[in-house]
Amino acid sequence: MDQHEWFKQAQYGMMAHWGLYSLLAGEYKGKRAPHYGEWIQARFAIPNSEYHQLAKIFNPIYFNADEWIRLAKEAGMRYFVLTSKHHDGFALFHSKADPFNVVDATPFGRDICAELAEACYKHGLKFGLYYSQELDWSHPDGGGYTNTEACDGVSWENSWDFPDKSRKDFARCFEEKIKPQVKEILTGYGDLCLIWFDVPNTISPAQSLELYQMVKEYQPGCLINSRLGNGAFDYVSLGDNEVPESLPTEPVDNDKLDMNSIEGFKYSPYNLYETAATLNDTWGFKYFDQNWKSADEVYRIKTHLNEMGINYLLNVGPDALGRIPSFSEEILREVGKKIAQEK
């Protein structure tokens, strides 16, 4: 079975947003992040000199890769996607390109990507990695500074530590950090089913194409989502939590690309689609977000999407100790029972 046919048949997967932001759990100096927990650094303009100190206390002693993947399998999921590096620039893998990573900067000192890759192999799930290829708040030349649309922070880029846009050159970040780290995740963690890129804006067509070609060079069977940017992709990532009534019947003009809506995408060349979604209202862990979807609602959405040939990639936000919240576990196990009853 080739990778395109596998993706069509997979239908259901687990995503995990996890990182230093999980320590703050959605709250900073008495203020609650109103939306996304993983955007908390940008929401409150937390300086890197302070935010990076969180790495010194990141020690998730209850993290158990085997338990995470067994939960995904019990829930009826067929693939797993981890945030190897989110917008804050902190890597959950051992990166030689930047010491701001879980092995070199934390007391935990273990390669989380490696442990989850091994657990996926052991339990028969495909393994994929999310990588923020443009936004990087730890790098002075991180992208996003050309984006004027609203976001969940004070700005897309790190404007609080590095306010002078005129001095920024994303090409430096791209060459110094993005390319080396993408190569690291492509060559260090076995076969990857997909790379999940995100929020392109500053990245140029040449840079998007270079990353696309790099993925295909090192992992020919690895699929690339449409948020790499500039039309270089294998499958379409719909908008966050997007549940369309139907798929488009005609290709859309590429000049009218809207990266947040199904109507704005051109056809996937392989007719592959996926909706990434949250179980509550956040991706990263927020202790006070209890607006959980019910198992019935998750199952209804999954069924609706799958009937149109759209995969459902459902997110969990583990806490700073490495635990997937019990609310998430209960919902996912109940959905798993409903899926098992279909057979």
C-alpha cells in the first residue's frame, strides 16, 4: 500500500501539543490566556530571558510514550503526530542545531520524539511530526513579521524581544535553524508518515520548495501538508476545527489561496484532506479549559468527515508532568468503543 492509499484509509489520528507552555498551563502572573495555551508567550509578551528559564524545570516524570500510544490505539486511531518544535522554538528532540531542546536544556534529558517513534513502531501506529517552519520566537529572525492579520499574541513574530522589523531577515533563521532541524527530524526518527508544517507567511516560494524537496530526498514516502506554504504539498490541511458540509467540486484559482479555509485551497494532487481539531478550546494544556467535546460529538464529527474522505486528527494537550488529561482519555476511550462496535 502506498502512502497516499494509507492516508485515505487511516481516517483518524492523534495529535499532541506539548512543550514548555504546558508548565504555565494557560496562566501567567494572575492572567489567563483566553484562547490557546501554546501561544501564551506571545499573548503576554514573555521575554525569552524569562520564558527559557522554564526549560530548567521541565521534568515530566510521568511521561510514558507507551501509554500515550496505547491510548491512541485503543481509541481507534491509526497515526500519531507530535509537536517536535512549536512557535516558541523549543524542540522535543535532541537537536545539534540549537541547544534549546529537551535533551540539552532540561533536567528531563530524554529525547521525547525518539521514545514516541519507538512506541508507534511497537504498537503498529504511523508516526508523524509537526514542525513550525516559520514562527520561532526564540530566534531574532524568526518569521511572521510580514503578517498583519490578527493572531493570539501581541504579534506573530517575537516583537517584544526583537522589535525592529527592519533588521529581520528570515533567511538567517531558515539557514541557521529551520533547515538543519528539519533534516534532523527526517533522518533521526525512522519512517515518518507525514510532516505537519504550519502558518506560512514570510517563507518564500523557494524556501517552501527547498523544504519540500528535502523531505522527499530523505523520506520519499513522507506526506507534506498544505501549510508548508506556496502551493508545495501532498495533502490539504483544512482550517483548525473545520467541519465542512462538502468538499469543493472544482479546483480553486491558486492566486486566491486562503490557508484557513477549504474554499481557498486548490485540490490536493492526491485528493487527500485532513482536519486537525481540539477536544476542548485549546491545543496546549490549560488547566481551566473544561469545555470538552462529548464522545458522541467527537464520533459524529469523525463519521461526517470520514464519509467525505477527510481524516480527523484530534489533539490532546498533555500537562507538564507528561499526563494526558483524564477528561481526554475518557472521551477517547468512549469513542474507541463506538468505533469497535462498527466492525
